[in-house]
Amino acid sequence: MKLRSAAFGLACAAIAVSSSAASMEAAPWAKAVATEQKMKPAERATLTLGIMAVPYGAVVNLPAGALYGAGFIPGIPRLGVPALTETDASLGVAYASGFRKDGGATPLPSGVALGATWDPDLVRRGGAMIGGEARAKGFNVMLAGGVNLMRDPRNGRTFEYIGEDPLHSGILAGALITGVQSNHIISTIKHFALNGQETGRHFLNSRISDAAARESDLLAFQIAIENGQPGAVMCGYNKVNGAQACGNEYLLNKVLKTDWRYKGFVMSDWGAVNAIDFALKGLDQQSGVQLDPKPFFGADLQSLAATDPLYRARLADMNRRILYAIYANRLDAFPVKPGGLIDKAANARVAEQVARESIVLLRNHDGVLPLAKSAKRIAVIGGYADTGILSGGGSSQVHLEGGASAVVSHGGLSPFASLLTEQYLRALPPLDAIRAMAPDAQVTFRSGDYIGEAVEQARNADIVIVFANQWQTEGIDLPDLTLPRGQDALIEAVAAANPKTIVVLQTGSAVAMPWLERTAAVIEAWYPGGRGGQAIASVLFGDVNPSGRLPITFPASLNQLPRPKLDGSDSVEPNFLGLGTPGQTLTVDYDIEGSDVGYRWNARKNFTSLFPLGFGLSFTSFEYSDFKTDGVRATFTVRNSGKRAGATVAQVYLTRRPDGKKERLVAFQKVELAAGERRLVTVPIERRVIADWANSKWNVRPGAYAFALGENAEKLGPTQTVRLPTSSWAP
């Protein structure tokens, strides 16, 4: 009875919040309608067309008010409508090859590292930090909010995205967007949708059923949009079930604008528009027009709207949606201007805190970590650990002042070749951070280019720390999950020479670890951002108790993936634009796994991964007890049973439904506890994760549902079974 009363109270509160949100939403929409009605015919296409504002391969004469950055859309001064100045991306204000000469920006750790924190509040702080820097530099649109699910760890943009689970990704992406937009600027969410690989990205066709899409990738977007209320949605390059994502009636008009009642606008990705009728199919703004065949949404759209009532009505709606996003985020009331003050020290502390909480301890044999600061001889090997911090490539590249500390070319002479270089942040190198932590130790460094030299150093050391890197970039997928440039062989040889070998991985995705059992410890540091060196050292020496948990599954082999061979890998030439040859096609069948992405696929196939979703070790220990659930919420007790403070991520999974075995993450909570402390935790269960999508609505079948509390997707406690009645609801 108490549970039912609480549920009723929550429902009443939700209605009140919903009503309040609706009234707040009405004001900017009414203002958008009023402004649109005042537009002159010559002004009506202004907000629908944007340029790419960086001179990659072409001379760009920036219009007044434009900045070197991702894009620019002129405003309408007569009506007080500001211009839109756009910058990439989810990890900070993109460097744009240094064209702005504005001192760089603070790089957050990669998107998958944000996912590894499992901490919405921290991610929100990170979003607020990068959004604040965007505003200070004169940008009022940030192309952030990457939430595509990791369907294949070889995807070159895995590092930009949050993870593989729709609930986890949606909650954290929504938090990032909320943080960015707290600065009175617009954040996008991207890339809508099913944009799962870079190989053939401009022409591949993602094939998937409506139900599977709604229960996986689209659910991630839906949750993130509900939580973050992004001003704009960026559609992807790929096709979905035969139609280009930016001209996809189903995705844009049916799902986004009708079912989800989204009021903001849809902008194209740069070079993703090839017809004017994309406007009728739901696209509101053509971006980076230089990369498209022509400016479809400029004079042509204006002329067509003058004679065709259908296009006239659509153009009015396009303007209202863009204006709504401007007014909802108060861009007009809080105009941006370059040259704002940035507290670089405070922002660096935010980036470091994210890095500290994102690092995942994967192995710690015999408690070799944390290292004693009294260690006498430490050999550091490989990974440019003496130079800087690895970062991901492409449009999301962020740099501190001075640009890269090292650049490794991956070839090519195209105008975009500069975006396809492996770059290291000009930050405190991990080697220097380690030396600062152990000032009395003899710390040597070898590049690892020559295995014999590295082995010799390892034999003469008490502790060996090998840094191993996997670089990822937009535009190119990984061929497999091995470490490039012979690093697996390097680790094997060093670990054979010294069993106290610790591996620090700077990767954008999962990697194979054939050497795992011969190492003493392994930590996954991802691309740890502008203060990554300090964060890594703080975990190695125990100033920080690692609390990161994997947001993606590390498969035991490629044969565990739904597609062991990456589609198109033998027929599509890797390049940044991914254009392929004229007429080339590529279909990726996501109905193989459907909504069973990552750990869900493993559960379905009874696979045991190398490391599952949610995995991560600590320097302390935790106990879980008293798990109870009514299918609406779950309660349990967490106790820190170790000798030092730490944090864990409690995870609640659905394990069975009336139709059989079905594993789904339904709730999670990061919990920080002092040594010996215990806490009662209550978490709400996301009912859409329990349900099926059928007949254009969510449906819960009547019958028994089993739930379990776990440390990760493959280590679950005893199940609790509850019977749920039939129910259904609109999207």
C-alpha cells in the first residue's frame, strides 16, 4: 500500500512538472510564431541555410559576425534574431586547425570516458564547462550530444559516443546537453540515427525493424531529448531503411516530430543534403553548404515557397522551429561575443575530475596497485608518455593553447588530411606526472619502438608501466581490435621480462588483450583529456580510488560480434568523406542483433566477454544486500566493506520476461561510501526498457518479470520476480 501511495504521489508530481514544462514551452513557441509572421519574403530562407566556416580545401570569406568554426547562419537584425555561430563538439570547443588563434580550449575526456563515469551530475558539469567556453569564444551553437549506440567497437567514432546501452547513454547524453545549454546556447544531439560505422558512411543503408530501432538506438535519443531538451537534432549521413537520414520521413516527421512531439529544429550534418524535398521530409536547416551539391535551402526554397502552398507552410514551420530553439535557450537575451573570460584553472579541474572518475581498473593481480610512492626504479615505456595525451581525430579535435605536442601522419593529400592525423594534447605528459608522484624514484623512459631496448629497461626495473594507444577518428573504422604498431608484441615481451608490468590503455574503444594474464595490472584511461596525465598518475599511486565502469563490452574475440567482418571493409576505400565510387551501395543489417546491442547480444548468445558492460575494479570492496523491487523501482543496500573510501556503480538488470530470457539494464546509481559505510538506495526502473514496441506503442506483457542487482552485466546477484499486469502507452 505504501509503494502504491508513493507511486501515486510521484505520478501527481510528474503531472505538475509536465504542466509547468508545457507552460514554459508555450512562451518561446508563441514568440517564434509571432516573429515568423513578421518575416519578409526575402528573409524567410535566411535561417535555413548555413555555411562551413573553415577553409578546408577552399577559400572562405567569412561574413560579418562569423567565426572560424563549424558553421555560420546569418541572423535577421531587423527582427532581433541573432546569427548562429556553430562549433564542434561534445568534448570541447574544437580547434578548427588553429584558424581562430584564440588560445585553444579545455578538452574533456572522450565521450566513452564520460560514459565510463556513470555519473550524470559530473557529466552535466562537464557540459556546462565546455558550453561556457563556447560562449566565451563567441559561439551560441555547440554540435554536442553524440548518443549513437556502439553496435560495433570498430566504429571510428566510438570514442565520441557514450556507450552501448540506451538507458545509460540517454541519461548521460541528456545530462551533457543540459550542461551545455545552461549557458544560454543551443546544443545539438547527434547523429540521428543508426549511424553505426564510418566505412561507407555517406551511402551505407542501415536496415532495421521499427521495433528493434525503437528499443535501442531511438530509445537512447528519446531519453536524451526528454532529459536534455536540445535545441537541435543533427541527422546523419547514412540511410535508414533506404532513405537518407536527413531526408527520412519516418525518422524526422514520424518519430521525432510526431511521436516525440519535438519542437526544436533538425539540422543536417555537413554534406548530407542532396535534394530540396528534404524540407518536406523533416529537415529544417541545411548545414555546411559547400559540401553539398548546391544550396537547396537558399533561393530555390524561397522561390518554391512563393508558388507552392506545401513548401510555404513547411518553410514557416522551419523558421518557427529554429526560432523556438533560439528563444527557448534565450540566445536573443544573452548575445555571445568573442573574448569572454575563461577560468582555465577551474575548467581544467573539471576535466581532471571527469578523467579521474572515468578511468577503469580492469586488472589488479595481487593488489599491485596502488603503487607505493617509495618505489625506487620505475620504467615507463611507450605510448608517447613523454610527450602528451592522445586525443581522437576528426571534427571533435580539441586542443589546449599551442596546439598538438606531437602529430603522427596517417597519410593522404586531401584537404581533410589534417583531420586524419594522430594528435597528442600539449598537456602534462604522464611521464612527468609519474615523476611528480614518485620524486625519489629513478624513472626511465623508452619509446617502445625497439622491443629489445624496452625489455632491457624492464629487467632493470622494480615496476614497469607500459602505455599502449589505439587511435580512432571520424571517417575511418578500425580493421580489428589489436593494438597498432606492434604494441601487443611489446607488452608480451615486457611482461615476460618483468611480471610487475602495468598496462595503461589510451583507447577510444575496446581492444583485444592477448597478454592480459601475464600482466600485473591494466587500467583503461580512454582519451583522458587536458588533465589526463595527472588523472592517470593519481590512480596509479592511489590518490584516487578508481570508480570508472565500462560503458561498452570488450568482446573476447571478433567472432562474438553480430558481424565478425565489418561490412564494406573489403570494398570501400577508407577516407574522411566516405564517399566511395559513384553508385556504390552498402547495406548493414542491424536486424541480426536487433535491439540486443552489446551485452544484450552476449546474453542472448550465452557469450562470456573479455570484460562486460559495467565492469570495473576498486581499491576497496563493496557488498550488496536486501534487493527488492516491485517492477517500478528497486531498493537495496550497498556497503563499503573495505578499508578506504570509494565509489561503486550499482546496476539493476531485467533478466527474464514472460516471453523468456531477456537481459536489459533498467536502472543504475553511482554510490560513494566511506570505509565501513552502508546506504539504502532507491532507483526508478525505466519501464520502456521492460516493454516491447509493437503497434505504434509500448507494451508490457502480463506475467512474471525477473530482476537482479549486479556489479556488471555478467555478475548478477539473486533474482527477484514480480508479476506485472498488461499495460500500453503512446511513445
